[in-house]
Amino acid sequence: MPVRNLDENGDYRYLGRKDRQIKTRGYRVELDEIEVALLSHDEVAEAAAYPIPDDQGSNLIVASVIPKTDGNLAETVLVEHLNGRLPPYAVPVKIFIEQDFPRTSTGKISRRELQTLAIKELADQS
């Protein structure tokens, strides 16, 4: 649901979405649903899903996870796990396996910083 505010003239100002829903490949996707699906894997301790703008005016979905142990958790295993739980358009195009997440001053996952790091990483791979 969009968040709106009245300005000094009594006009509404659009401030953005309050939820974490994005549009990708013509579909609306709730990023929290992707995170829940990732967290349902036994080896995932923390997960974050975030959009990366593509060159077609849409978004690609990318995710980062922290494994519970220093095992061999692989991106392919997570994609296979998600394929049984999410529609194909909601499966992230890339899943980064991380040791830790950047945090905000209140200790929450800094998805904005993860997004910036992912954009750089994906650009370096191209």
C-alpha cells in the first residue's frame, strides 16, 4: 500500500511503498516471501532479498544468505530449494553466500548496502 503525505499546499505527496513488493519481469513479487523460502532451508541462518535495477526498466531479484555452519552450502542447492517453493519469476537470479551482512546502526540488515555491493559484483562479472 503506498504511503502518502500532505504537503503545505494540501496536496498529497507519494512517498513510496511501505511493503517490500517489487515488480520484476511483469510480475509483482513480495521480497519477504523469498526470504522466508530461503530461511526454510536447514542450512540458512539469515537471508536478505533485494532488487537490482536492470537495463529494461524492471528489477532483477538478488539474495544473500549466511549459512548456519561453514559447510558447503552452494547457490545451486538454494536455487533448487527455491524452485519447489516459489514461482520461477520469483527465484533470485543470483544468490550470494556471505559470512556476515552489513548492518544499520540499529543492527538490522542493510539491504541498501547489500544491493550496492551486488550491483558492483554483477558489473564486475559482466
